[in-house]
Amino acid sequence: MNIVRKISVIVAAAICIVVTACSVKTVEVPFDSNVKDYTPVVVEILKSHPKGNVRICFGKGLYPFYPEQGTREFLTLSNNDSGDKRIAFLIKDMRNVTIEGDGSDFMFHGSMVPFAVKESSNVTIKGVSVDYDYPWTFEGTVLSSDPASRSFTVKVFPDTKYRIEGDRLFFGGYDWEYPMGESILFDPKTHRPFFDTCAYDHGYWSGEMGARDLGDGVVEFTRLSARDVPPVGSVWDDKGPTGLNRRFPAMAVLSSKNINIEDVHIYRSGGMGLIAEYSENITVKGFSTAAHEGSPRMVTTSADATHFVSCNGKITIENSLFESMLDDAANIHGIYMLVDSVLSSNTLRAHFGHFQQVGDQFADEGDVISFVDKSNLRPVGSGRIRSIDKSDLKAYIIETDFDLGGVADPTNIALENISRGADVTIRNCTVRYNRARSLLLSTYGDVLVEDCDFASQMAGICVSGDANFWYESGRTKNIVIRNNKFTDLAIGANGPQAILQIDPEIPTKTRGNDFHYHNSVTFTGNIVETFDSQIIYARSVGTLDISDNIFIDSKSYAPLFPGQPVIDVQFCGDVTIKDNDFSKWKPDAEISIHDCVKVENDSGLPVIDKPNPYRERNW
């Protein structure tokens, strides 16, 4: 039976139920082992319901999906790699769509994005898992290391497809292949990145390592540029070079609203688990990224588990497990565009600062944008957009009601859309085994993080803002972090990483307590059990409340950055440090206060003026 007829038979045989109240049709897609590719099946069902109003239900089973008959669509994916994609489930210009599994397993083969929701509303995806036939990273166990020759050998995991040409190693899958690029070392005993991770990072910018096949799945690597060779028994991981290794997120939500993602498990993806951009009202419950039980693999998603850019309304993340990602569990932020020329007193041309932001929607007519001096992150004015021309994906022509005539150097200005900024609730989630941080929170809305368990490689919760490097805005209004557990974070030695790290990227020479980038942050009722010296680093916060927390020295490792103050507060307004328990913390602990307006502190610890020298910015 040819595939077209096979699809017709399956769709025709599906059980359809019309619910009169909302005219939503239910289409059952039972598992059939004789169907070798379900991509054309779901493409046909979605095409048959161009306006949506459909509920597609899957049974138990391992459903295979291949890219050849996927819907082709150009996706602009901020913080991922944009481009033409083959998509299994493209939900575009639709309303009232549900993809519902019964613990259904979806296996994707090759270069494809499983789910893309674009310019749609009232969409639910639940009860399914996402996996790929081949892993998106090269992984193997280190068998031997030689410091003298800067070389080591790796027993490649058997599910890794690779080849060596000359002395270059390439790994890949069904229809894709990457050279070696960004690497990281894991400890199989803890499943976490290796302690002092940076010591083993190969500087890929210095060139690829040499590779030689020793047979029986063993590869020798030479020309290692890391500070140290990887220990025997560790797991070496490489995800390929920047510009290739974020092409295929598991789920993309673009310019959509009222999105519900529930009980979805991501075993692995060639990018983020979920990227949501310029969207509104997103609920994520029972979401997880974790390797298969018993698998020796250390990596699930090759980037963040979830990422939200320029979103509005409410973002809710609850009862979710984030493991083994190669980036953060959740990063929520806006975007700074950079002015490169002034066309008239009210019209300018602005471009994206980072290549993975190109094509972001940024703003629409009627939105209010803030004009920010990128040398100090201080607003110099704001204006409502009269028109915006996005025909060039790299740079937009924007007309506002703000007069640029009074700006001394408009090319030193960054633009931020202050009409966008979601409220956020993150509750009862676990983050562990991943590279990078647990959460990055930079949104204008109210933020609540509670009852979570964090154990990431870098900072626990980072609240930043940056118009010079990553170009991720923005200023926050009110963040409450309460009743969470933080355990042995910041093991990577990527510079001192605090448990709570509030670090807007303001150059040292332009910092001051007459301006506070972030408005209010409360850190209360948390238990922090960790090994390094610094727990809280806070810069440029209007109101900072650190109260009723318990700080415990875990003594799990020797401090990577000894002698840093347990709390380091700089250029803040009203600071409260009270009712915290330091009885089990390090006996020589100190608190550093530098150029703050008002401080209430009952800790009993010595107070000094010793700002963290690692966070000076002299550009």
C-alpha cells in the first residue's frame, strides 16, 4: 500500500467526535507498527483543519517521525539557530488545537523540529515524550590521559555515530553531521559537570583537537588546549560548533498565546527543549528533561530546557524536572537592539547585537520602547512606536514620538521594548546535573520562585541585564524567591558564581547608588547548603530583602574562590539583612557593603567594604 493511500486509510479510520459546544473535532491516531513514518499522517490531519478546532489523540506506542515529508517553515528562533526547518507538528494560524498522548513516545529521525506553534492561540500539547534516533552530542568515557602530550583516549558510547577524516572527527545522525566544537566534562558518579569544570574545557577557538581511531570504538584525541587533561573514568561531551548546535529545539512557540504544555518529557533535542518567543500566557506543568533510565549519557537538551524571549501575560512553570541540559533550566528576558544610525529626529535604524537574535519580532506599532545608554544602562527617554519596518531581518527602521535631537550620541543607545514583560511563577521544580545556571530572570513582571530544589553548575538564580554582550534585557520590578533549597552550586569555576547573583552588566566607572537597575528582590525562607564562599552577590537593586534564610557550609569541596564575602552588596538602595541563620556557615564569614543608601543588618558578622574583584567591568 503506498504511503498516500496508507495515510488516507488511517485518517479515515480515525474516530472523530464532534463536540458541538466549541466545534472541536477529535481525531484518534492509534499506534500501528506497520506505519513507518507518522510525519505525513499528522501533516495531513493538520492540513485538514486549517483553522484548528481539532484534538489529535495518540495511543501508547513508539511513533516514528522522519523529516522528508515534514512541513517546511522558516523559523526565527532567538538564542537558537534560525532557518528553514522540517516540522512534524506545525500549528500555524490556528485556534483551539490539542495534541494529546496517552504516555505516547515520539521518535524523531534527523533534522527536524518536532513541534512549532506559530501565530496561534489556545494550544495544548500533553502526554507525550520527544526523543531522537541519535544523540545530538558526542559522548564517551575517558580511558587514559597523558598530561605531557596533552592527549587522552575515549571509549565512544555505542549509540554515537561518528567517523574520522584525516585527523578530524565528525559525529552525526540520520541526515546531519557536526565537527567537534564546544566541549564539557561530566562526572558519571554524580551525573554533574566535573568539579572545577573549566580546568578541562578545550578552547575550541584555538582549533579542533586531532583525532585518531584506535579501533573497537576507542578514539585518541590530541592538541588539547585545556588547563588539565580529563581524569580517567570521566565522560567527555562535545556538542559541535556554535552556529550548528542549536538548530533543532524540541518545541518552538512563536507569536502565539494561551499555550499549555503538560506532562511532556524531552529525552534529547538538538537545541532547546522549549523556546517561546513574543508569546503570551504560557503554562508548563509536569515538563521534564532527563536521560533514559539506566543510560550512561550525561546530556539531554544541547541548550536550555526552557527559554522565553519578549513574552507577555503570565508564564507558569510548575512540578517540572530539569536535568542534564547544556544550559539553563529557564531563561526569561527581553532584547536590547542597538541604534546604528539616525535617519531623522524621530526615526532610527537599529540592529541586533547577537547573531542568534536576528529576526526577533522585538516590537510592534504602538509599543513603548525605552532608550538606554548602554555605557551605564540608564534610560535617557522613552517613546511610542509610530511605525516599524522589519523587512530586513537584521536591522529595523523604527519611528517613534521620542525626539532624538537631545541625545548626544545616539549610536551609544540600546532600545528595549518596555510594553512586554511577563509575570512569572516557578514552583515545585528541580534543577540538577546541568551545565550553567538554574534560572535567569529579567522581566518587568512580578516574579515568584518557590518550593524548588536547585543544584546547577553555575549560579542558582541570576538576575542580570546586558546591552553589551548577550543583549538580554531587562530591568525587573518585583522578584520573590522563597522556601527553596540550593545545594552545592557553582562547581564550574566560571569565575565566582553566587547562589543568588544580581549582576546587571554596568561598567565599574559608571556605577552609582543614584540609579538602581532592578527595583525589588526578596530572598527569604531558603536553605542554602554549599561549599564556596559567596552566597549572594547583588548590584544595583532598589530594595533588597535577605531574611529568614539558613546558610550551611556543606564542605563537599574546597572553595574555588575562598575569602569572598558571604554577602556582597553594591550600589543598592534599601538593604535588609535580618533573621538569617549563619550558625552552620563558615566561621570567618564577612558581609561586604559598598556604596548603599540604607542598610539594616542584624547578622552579627563583620561588615567590610570589599567588592568582588572578579566582577569589575572596565570597558
